[in-house]
Amino acid sequence: MSYLSTQSYKGTRDYYPQDKLLQNYIFATWRRVAESYGYEEYMTPLLESFDLFAAKTGQEIVNEQTYSFTDRGDRQVVIRPEMTPGVSRMVAARRQEMAYPARLYSIANFMRYERPQKGREREFWQMNVDLFGVEGLEADIEIISMADAIMKAFGATEKMFTIKVNSRTLIDVMMCDYLELDVMQAALMIKLFDRKDKMSHEEFRDAAADIFDDGKATEGLGRIAKLVGAKTMQELPKLVRESKPVQDVQQLFDQLRLRGTHSAVFDITLMRGFDYYTDVVFEVFDLHPDNRRAMFGGGRYDGLVSLFGVDTVPTVGMAPGATMMEEFLTTHKLVPKLRPATEAYMLVLGDKTLPAAQSLATRLRAEGVRVAVDITGRKLDKQLKSAIKLNVPFLLFVGETEIAEDRYTVKFTAEASEHKMSFERLVATIHDHRVQDDEAAVNRLFDV
Amino acid sequence: MSYLSTQSYKGTRDYYPQDKLLQNYIFATWRRVAESYGYEEYMTPLLESFDLFAAKTGQEIVNEQTYSFTDRGDRQVVIRPEMTPGVSRMVAARRQEMAYPARLYSIANFMRYERPQKGREREFWQMNVDLFGVEGLEADIEIISMADAIMKAFGATEKMFTIKVNSRTLIDVMMCDYLELDVMQAALMIKLFDRKDKMSHEEFRDAAADIFDDGKATEGLGRIAKLVGAKTMQELPKLVRESKPVQDVQQLFDQLRLRGTHSAVFDITLMRGFDYYTDVVFEVFDLHPDNRRAMFGGGRYDGLVSLFGVDTVPTVGMAPGATMMEEFLTTHKLVPKLRPATEAYMLVLGDKTLPAAQSLATRLRAEGVRVAVDITGRKLDKQLKSAIKLNVPFLLFVGETEIAEDRYTVKFTAEASEHKMSFERLVATIHDHRVQDDEAAVNRLFDV
């Protein structure tokens, strides 16, 4: 017979304990920030009806990137490629009963059939944070503040990232009132702005000129130059500057600064997800010279819940992803030293010691210590080799003498020191070590 | 246009925050027990190649119950219906580098196309715990002890559940040496034993008689009666009782009792997963009169890793499921009072108080308090209604006076008491409350 392949499915990863530790660190940090703002966890099913995504998700994703198929009962289903349709469905189902503002988060896996590349996988994990039921700017401020808090919780400083902010309604003012485009022309121009960074100046200019009505291109291009040249909102042309959307965005920045979020900047070229977002949009951007790129984003999408036939629920959300976050941490050397959950590895010496060693392990577990027992009966050097590979902080050597005396030889691997100590002192030593670890973690989170 | 349905996909559940809290309690309890024994978390991808399951999983599951389909690149894939093939693949891929014993656990979702019914869902969550690399009985003892520890960590007593134990090698002795069946007959007899509880005595007897060679049925049925009549291993016929497999199982029970696991009982009719398990098998069984049923099981499966073309790795594992666990907790009234993650809900009084309230929230978060701010600007009664629906333990009332004095009106909802206190006292009060909660959780885990 032929053997099975040990390869994982294309574009997906196996998480060995060391990889999972890092992913869990990312999840725990996300979770801690989200919960510190009062968000509660929820979960949707892995599969959703195809209709749910056909209605809302961008056509490229639905037609080319979903894992969709027909189930054994002839239902057309899709492995979720994103969370917002699912969570909107849940909110719509309990539109009346829920408490508002509804603050919801989830950490889940998603699948898209894409060409696998750096930072992009077919199965990916992300947190979704959504605030339902608040129309005003306070909701946008909260979500953008949290994006900033998440980055800082990982130890990032404001030199390492920026949050680009724009607004759909502001763009509408620019396109319709200032550039005097109709809806179709505006849509084309938005798409063009979105691709601007990937084009030469000349390509952009020619494509933009083509969008205007005959005879209006020259003036139009002049106006575009003024828009793109504006590095702050104050530099925008008067008609745009004095519009309500710009004043809203200005207020958003004022409020963010007041609350210590200085990483947000206005970026008129940010056109992220305009099929979908209805007002403020933002994108967290890595500033590292080797890795300049969009990491994750969010914004306001007020229309989704009403697709289920209930009253509109204003919503602002965002979705940081684990793979991008991992790359950011690696590039900026922010990955902390991660220890396995296991605190002690018990090396058992002598043929008849195992039952007593197991009793000791039971006593340690009753004190909350996480302990693995070497139950192989191998020679000490082989047991030691396993313990070292596992990177466990404390090694306990248990032989007949130790059992008889109820005193144990303990090696703290970080210091290569070895002590003989009582059971009580052993428990206290391991607990102290854990408290220090926890404190370091909390400091990392809030020392911003 | 027609509206989208708010229904989740058939056989799956939406987890609203209250549901997710209970699921997270189950996950956290599993995780705590697994980690207390030195198990480390891993994760496999959601999709695996179809071949992986075709090779090993029971034919019924593969042909009738998998969510399998062809991807856009013409690969035949399957949404994982179980974890063991995936984790075996991961171990095989690093057969040489891994430290043994390798103690691995995961908590993940799976899908099977089954008729949805009580306790059985198309998408289900389970923990997988596997111990790789130990040939001896110590591995079986460890996994069965953990099954017992998991039940007790949820507050179950030995009156509420039992762990039925049997062994594949013991059954082989019974079938081949004692009943003198050939391999084909033995396979049929095992299937028959497995269905025994669902048949009448007469149906079982007639079906059993058909399996024996001509003229051997009468004697054979007599022997089966002796086997089934044995309530302990001592009552087994001498030939069986003195075989090595029975002596091993006897030693297993002795060791389990020595370590305080009294819930395990020998059950000769347990034939769980014999396509697959190679030696000891067990099944945790709910003893509640309204809910007598198998909850989860496990056993030794030594052959799987070698299907990937590497040397055999002896393995013992088990997989408790969240839905069955939830039903067990509900039936036995073991569901604890679960609080949301949010500790404080800030009610903001007056039009101009919000910025100061937000500063207070930032200070509280810096002290590790999880606080939601009501940013709606609604009247107090509406804010209060949301706070109560959310079931948050502390309500903070923040108006102009409170801000000016830096003293806050705090209502502890469990006691309906209301106090005015300084920022420092407020932080201390919330922290104390959390410590009590944590201690209660730890006591629940280890007070067994």
C-alpha cells in the first residue's frame, strides 16, 4: 500500500505547540483588549447558506474565493470567508431582545481560496469586534481607539504603525459636489483612487481624465491635484473642508487625540471596502520599511442588519488577523518569550518509584501546578532530553530518597540552579514564578 | 427584494454571549485539566485531504457523513469529522524531532452530516487529548484518570457517571481462543455485542447462533452466556481470566484505584470503535436515570501514525464533546452561575460628561478593570435597562458631581447595595470581587 502524505492542505498550517503558543498569545491579547472595553464573545457556525454571502460580500470573493459546495441535502453552503454577514444575522434574529449598545467579539477561522503567499493563507484566524446600535461618532471613536490599544498592547509604539482614516460620506462630497461627477463616474473614480499607489503618475492622470465628461477633464484634474495634495483636512478645498462629513471627521480626530490616540491620520486615498462601508473607514498600516502594508481595518456599515428584514442597526466594526499580526510582531521584534503551559517535568528514577511519583503529581495538581510525569521508565538521560526539548521551566527529580524524605531536587532551567526543597516550598517556588510571569504579561498590556 | 433568513444552517447553533459563556466554561475546565497533566495545545487545519479519512475513519462516516467536496483546484477535501487522523499526520511529519511522551490537546470544531437530534449536532466542538509514545499501561492509566478528573472538575460525583473499560486484545482472546471463532466470525460477533443493548434476548441469541460453525452453536451460546454473565473479571472463564490481556486490564484497575479513580468498571460488552482501537477502550457513561447514555470515550490506537510511512508510535487518546457535557451539566444541575466578562457598566449622566467618563474608563482599564461605557447619550432609565440586560455585576453612575469630586456611585447588583467611593476603592472593590470568583472556580476544579 502507498503511504498517506504528512502535508497539510495547500495554503493551511499545522500549529505545533510552539506555533500555537504564539497564536494563543495573539488571541489572549486581542481578547484582553476587547473585554477591557466591555465586549462579549459570541460564535457563529462554520457553514452559512450561500445566499448570505451572495447578498453582501464583494463579487470577487463570492465567485472566485469562497469554499462553496452543495451539501448532501442539496443546500448551497459556504465555509465562512468573513464574519460580518454571520454576526449581522445573529443580531437581526434577536433585534428586539438585545441590549444596545451591543458589543460583540469573536475569534474564529475563515477560508478563502486565494493564491497562498506571505501573510495570506487559505485558512486564517481573525478577531471580529463589532459595536451595534450607536449612530453617533462615539462608536467610531471607540473602535479606532481599540485598534490603537490592540497595537500598543503588543508593545507597538506610534513609530511602528499608523491608522489611516477616511470617510465614505466625505468621498461622496468630493466626488459629487466638488468634482461634479455622477454616481457612475464617482464609482469609477473611487476604484481609480484605490489603485493609485500601484500606478504611475501619468497612468493615473490619463485614467482620471477619461472619467470626466468631455471638456471637463482639465478643470477636473486640477481639482483632483488639490484633493490629493491636501496632507491635512485644513488643506482641503473650501467647499469640501466646510462640508458636514469633513467636520465630523475633524471631530473624530479631535476626540481621538483627547483620549491619547495619536496614531490616526487622515488619508484621502483610503477607499477600503466602499462597496460595503457607509461612513468612516480606517486601516492600520505597518510603518516598518521592510513591511509597509495594510494590516487590518474596519469602519461603519449601517446597512447590513436590515437585509434580514428588520430595522437598521448602525454598526461599526473591525477585524485584526493573526497572520498579519504575527508578521508585525516578528518584523518589529515584539514576540515575547513564550513558555509552554507545563510548569514542571517530573523525572522518575528507579523501577519502583512511579506510583509514589504519581501521588506527588496528584498533590501538585491539587495545588494548581501543571506537571507532566515521565512514565516511560527510560534511563535518566533520555528523560532529561525530553524535558529539555519541551522547554519546561522546572525539572523535578524523583527517586527513592526524595520520596522517603518528602524533599525533592528541583532544577530551575532558566538559572541552571538546583535545590532540594520540601513539597510546600516547591509549590511556593512554582507559584511565585507564575505570578511574575502574569505580572509581566499585564505590564506588557497596559504599559503604553 | 426578498429578505435573508436569520436561521443558522441546519444542525448548527449560534452562540450568543450567554451560550458562549457556558461553552467557554466547558472549554476552560477541559483545558485546565489537560494542562495540569502537562498537555500542550496544537491545532490542525479545518480541511484535510479526503484520502486521510478514507484510509482510517469508519466507512459510514466517510461515505455518508462527511462534508466532502472538490476544491477550485480539483483536490478532494473534507471538513474534518474528527481529529485523530489530523493529529497523527502532524506527529508523523515530525516523528524524529518530537519529544516523547508527546502530550497534545486541542479544542476544535468538527462537522458530520447527521440527522440533527438531542445531543448531536452537525457542527460540534470537542477536546482531543492524545498521549503519543508510551507502549505501557501507564499511558492508558493516565488518559482514563484524566477522563475521571474532567468529570470531577465539573463537580460530578461518582454516583453521576461511570467509566466502562474493555480491551480489544481481551476481546480477541474471548473470540478466538474461548469461542473458537475465525477472524470473520469474530468481526461479526463483535458487531453483534455492540448492538446487544438494542436487541431482545431472543434476537441476540438467534443472531449469535448463526455466527458459529454448524454444530457448534449450542456450546458457543453456553460460553457466551458465561462471558456476558461475568460482572467482574474474576467471574470470567478460567481460560480468559488467566490470559495476559485480562491480567493487564486487572492491573489497570488496580492502578486506577490506587490513584483515586474508583469510577472505572469492567464492561465486556463495550465494543466501541474496534475498527480502530487496538487495545484498551473506555467510555464515560452518564448514570442519570433520565439521561443514561455514552458521553465520550477513548482508547489505544497504535497503528495510525505508521500509515504515513514512519515507525509506529503507540498512542492513547480520548475526545470529550461540548454538547454532551452541556447536557450532563444541565441534567445534574452542575451549571455554575456564569458572569459576563464585563465587570462594570458606566452610566453617563448629563450632556457634557462623556469625555470625563471616557477618561475614567481609560484609568479603570489601566488597572485591569473590564468596563463598558454607555455612549448613547440616552436617558438614565434606558441606560439602566441595557446594563441590567447585560447582567454586569457593577454599575457606575457618572455625572458632573462625581467627576468633580472624583468619587463615584457604585451599585453592586448582586446585593442591590449602592455606595459612593473613591477611584482607588472602586478598583479594589472590583478586584476583590474577581479574586473571589477565581477562587470559587479553582475550588470547583480541585475540590474533588
